[in-house]
Amino acid sequence: MKYYLFIDETGDHGLTKIDINFPIFLLSGILIKKNELIQLELLLIKFKMKYWSTESLILHSREIRKCSNEYKILLDEDLKNQFYNDLNQLISRSKFLIIPSGINKVNYIENYGLLTDDPYEICISKLIDSVLTKFKHQKNQARELQIILEKRGNKEDQKLALHLSKIILNGTLNHPISNSKNVIIDYEFKHKKENINGLQLADLIAYPIAKFMLNQSIHNPAFDIISNKIFLSTSKILIT
């Protein structure tokens, strides 16, 4: 059975400059079966056509929240409410799992200092480890996992590709390769303008999770919509 894992991020993974108001770096993974991805693609195309009469629009969380650029139409409050209602229903009805992994950079530096491994690599290792934990629950099934990431730059992509290659070769902390031989993992980087709907969904979902981790007492209806789709191999989203 083939699965896709779309991964996007929110926040800056660098440790030298920290926004005290938003010290969270989080990776959001969308794990979805191939047949369910086909259905999700159709729903997202229909959604885009309804509001922009084109499927080429790229959904972007930050611009949606700010109602900027193509999303200025959301300055109309009635249309904005309908937009979010449709989006929430689309997410609720679609079949996929959310695998998040992140750090609070302030706490992380206090525990490990600045001279630590790349936070991006640490988070993606934990994320993939969680996926393999999920697969372990489905015994005796051969699986193919295709990881899709957005291009960030040649240097960053090459560094991450090396890290992912090591995971494919050796496995993860809780799932060494000797225990994961029935899982075939591959990865590819996609440019934002390629309009990959799975990456756009990962982007939309990342911010509400990060906001929840920053302050769980604040009302967060976007998180409430997705919370029942979150899978964790441990009890925590943030690495401490």
C-alpha cells in the first residue's frame, strides 16, 4: 500500500534569532493513502474553483490570515465565514492523519544549548519515527512511503537530502532498519509554484498546531477542527 507524507513548516528553525512572541518551530506532516489523496485533490480543486475560478491558486496560510494578495476577497466578512466553513468541512471529511513535530526554541536552548543538531533534522526524524510507529500497528503489510517536501534552497535541500538518506539507510531511533524492512521510503522536493495540494494542506494545518502549543488556554477553533486527526507516537508534540 502506498502512502504520501507531505511536510511543511511554520516558524523559523534557526536558534540564533528568536521571536519571543512566537518561539515555536513546527513541522506538520500529512500522511495519506494514495487513493484518499486522489479524493482530497478533487475536493481542493473544487474548493479553489468556487472562490477563484481557477485551480492554479496556491493556498498559503500566512496570506489567508492577513487577507493579502489573492486573499483580499476575504475582507468581505460574509464571504470569509463561508470560506472557512467550506475549508473546515473539507478538512473534517477528508481521510488523512496529521503527524506534527516541533520545538519551543527558548526551552530547547535552555536544555541543549546552541551547539546542537539542526532543529529541522531533529523534528523530521521524530516525525518519520512517528509514521513508522503508526505503520507498526498495521502488521504484515508492505508499505511504500513517498515523502514530499517544499524546496527551500539548494544548500538546505542538499543537507536535508543527506539526512533523509541516512534515515532510509539506518532507520530512526525507535525503528532501526532491521525492524522496518517492509517499508520502502523515498523522498522528493517540490517547488511552491508546482501547486502541490498536499503541501498546501500541510501549510494550512501547521500554524493552528503551533499556536496551540504556544498557548493551550487560548480559544483556537482551527485546532479544534484538526485535533482528532493528530497522531502522536508519544504524548507530546514538542521535543523537550
